[in-house]
Amino acid sequence: MPAVSPPVRAVSSPPLTAPPRWLVPGYFGLLLLLGALLLRHYGISWDEPTDRQTGMISARYVAGLLAPDWAARQPAFKELPDFATYADNDHGVLFETPLCLLELALGITDSRTTYLLRHAAIFLTFVGGVWALYRLARLRFHSWRLGLAASTLLLLSPRFFAESFYNNKDLVFLAVFTLGVYTLARLLRRPTVGRALLHGLATAAATDVRLLGCLLILMTLGMVALELLVGPRELRRAWLAAVPTYLLMAAGATVAGWPYLWAAPLANFQHAFESLSNFAFDAELLYLGERVSVNELPWHYIPVWVLITTPVAYTVAALLGGLACVATLLRSRLALLRLPEYRLDLLLLGWLLLPVLMVIGLHSVVYDGWRHLYFIYPALLLLALRGATLLWRARRLSVGLRRLVLALAALAGLEAVLTLGRMVAMHPFEQTFFAFLPADVVEAQFERDYWGLSYRHGLQWILAHDAAPRIAIHGAQHQPLMNNVLGLHDAERSRLQLNPTDSNAYYLTAYRTHPEPFPDSLGAEVYALRANGVKILSVFQKRPW
């Protein structure tokens, strides 16, 4: 007799209670206020000027097609490379190009104001991602409290909070990808044409920021197939309308938002995909105390970086939540997939694990920690909530379990308080947060401030302690050093001069791929900046005596 799956009791989801009307707007209003207060504290990261140029080149291309007379009058367009021959013309510019057009519309010419505008836009986009995570958690757990808990966990993730002000690549993609998963979850609950259109727009937005947004299409088709297999039969006809609507909207909006595709949508999309698949980049980075080529990273590079930069309680709870999802489904012989909550759990597992497995299996080029996979982090947080709620329910089973769960909850709460305290103490260098590694281990084995934001603080220290009208500077990396000159006030910029041949020049370093001490020929270390005990910047100068 064939095996029969155990019956699944039809249970209705708990009612989705509403929070007090003021609470969620107040929460996000305070977040916006916090962002406004902290916005000016962060420097300019390594790639920002290059990404701005990419956006400006696309802006000129778009304006030349749609408003050629206006484009011809823009001084910012005069000396830019040609769009057709620009090496990075296949990069998604949905975030960059509108931001450049806004900069031109506002008549901004000062570099400091330019990057403050950029940082404000990045943070606003991140807040949108926090909102999408709140809605997604509320949808999964039927609780606005757990929705706000998910949002708060993201804000209490030091690296992500700091990078939400300047990381126009990975944090913007995290936000739009999370929005795409949320619109997918809504579509799975009720497959209407309207929801399919919204999800198509979200998919296109993610793809037009980074080509990996196409993963949303694979995730959508996979989840729709699962819905057709085990979901309500009465919705199958609705899917016949929703799926083509979604695909057409995703394709059309992707082309509309990506100027590179306009001339030849299919051919240029294929070229962009091949360019991503064969990304040519050769550099060394510091990993586990060794200089390793980015093309020869071991399989454990991403898991190790996730582990050492994520608060311990989040990691443990996510592991428990993920294992609980798998164990529960297997124990039911997959019968629980008939319930929408468990199908959503499967989506979260795929969101977290598939990109990591793809990077490992395809030997994809990654560097600067695990920033290229930041977009999986909301899935980790949602699985952490899954694990936490499982533990909280388990406290009712016995007195011993109750004591254990309360002890674990106290430890997790203590770590959250300590993490917040470390964020305050490290500010504005939370991007160098390591969860549990001692400072000497970090300095010897891992990259520190690979974004180069600490150069701004070093420049400000020099300006405050040297009264000379002209100050010569140079550094270990020219690009982040000069980037952070752009973020200074005009009067400060005018005092600084890049001159490595000056015998009294200050030398700045953020220790990128350089754990060893610097030679005495650079002079004495006149200033050192530490974040949570880790030295992230040094300033050297030869004394005149």
C-alpha cells in the first residue's frame, strides 16, 4: 500500500491585528530624523565618484534623446566619455541616473553638497527597504510586533546601518530586492493582475539596479509552480492571468529603466549577462591572515564573513529557524507546504541559501567582505525571528525549557544592548564592526575599513592640528583619499594639496590588504584612529627635526 502523507489540519491564520495608528509612522519618522542627524558624519566611499560618473553619462545619453537642447546646455555633460564606448555603460543605473538628473535640476555644483544629496537618497532608499522588511515580517508572522522586531534587527546590524548612508550599490540593492520579495509574497497570497503589475515593477527596479535582480524572476516562477502543485485549486485560473502580466511588466519596465537596453534590448541584455558572468577583476585581499586573489577565494569566504560580522544571537536564531523549517517540512512529508506560511518559509530559505551556493558553485568574484550578497541578509533576519518564536513557544513545554529559553532571551537582549552601545562608541565607523573577534585578530587576518571612509576623519584631524595655509598629503590609496577631500568644505579643500614628493607631507593609510607596520621612512605615526580597539587609520609625518 503506498505511503500516505499525514493529513494537514486546515487552520486559519491568526488575525492580522493592527498597531496603534501612530506607532508605525512614529517609528519610521524617528528613523528619518535619526538619518537627518547623522547624515553629515560619514565620508565618501571608494566607488562613489565612479558610480556618479556612470550615472551622469547615462543621464546625458537619456537627455540627449529626450531633451537634446537642455542636454547641450549642461556644463556637467561637457567632458564626459561617450556612452557607446564607456566601459561601464552596461551597469544598471536606475538609482544613479535619476539622482544625477536631480542634482542638475537643483543646480548643485559644490562637491560636498553633491555627496550629501547622494547620501540622503541612499538612506531614504534604505528606509524603504526597512519598511518592506517590516511588511514582509508582518505578513509571515501575522504580527506587527514581529514586523517591527525585524526592522529593528536590521537597524541594530552595525555594518548595514553605517552603509545605509553611502553604499549606493549593495544597500540600495538590498532595499529594492526586499521590496521585490514582499511584492512576491503578496502576489502568492492573492494572485491578482494588479499585484502582478506591482511585482513586475519591483522586479524591474531590482534588475535595473543590479542584474542579480533577475533572481526574482526565478524565485517567482519557482513559487508559482509550487502554488500550482499544492496551493488552492480555485486560484489556478487567476495564475493564468497573473503570470503573463508579471512577465510582460517585468520585461517592459526593465528595458524602460535601463538605457543601455534601449538600442537593442535582447542583444544588450545578453551582453550584460555575459559581462557579469565573466567579470574580469584581479586583486588581492586579506583573508585569514593571507593575501588571496579574488579569483582564488576558498568556498568558506562568504560563510566566514557572514559569521564574524553578524551579531551572534542573530546567527544562532537564524540557524535554528532554518533547521526548524526543514525539519518541520520533512516530518510532515512536505504536506505542510499546503499552508501558505510554510511555502513562504521555503521562499526565505531559497532567498538566503541559493545566492550563496551560486557564488560558491560558480566561483564568482567577490571582495570587500560579503557586501555583494548583502541582499540575502533580510532573509537571515526573518529566519532568526522564526527561530526566536519557536523557542518562545517551547518555553511552555516544561519548567526546564522555560528557564533555558528565558536565559537565552536574556543573553540575546544583552547582546542587542551591547551591540547598540558598540555602534554608538564606533560611530561613524560602524562598517568596521566584528561581532566577536579580538582587535589583534582582526588587524592580522581581515580587511578593516575597505571603503576608505576613515580618510575623511584623518584629513579633518590634520586640518585641525596643522595651521599651515597649504598642507601636503598623500596616502596608501589615492582614490579614497581624494574622494574624502571632495566631502570637505571648500575652505578646507583649498588648504590640502596632493604632493607625495614633499618631505613634510602627511601620509594616510586605512590598512587595506596591509596588516604589517609601515616603514620608518614614512615618518612617525602622529595619529591613529581605532574603532572598538581595531586600528583602522594611521597618519604619518616626517618631523622637521
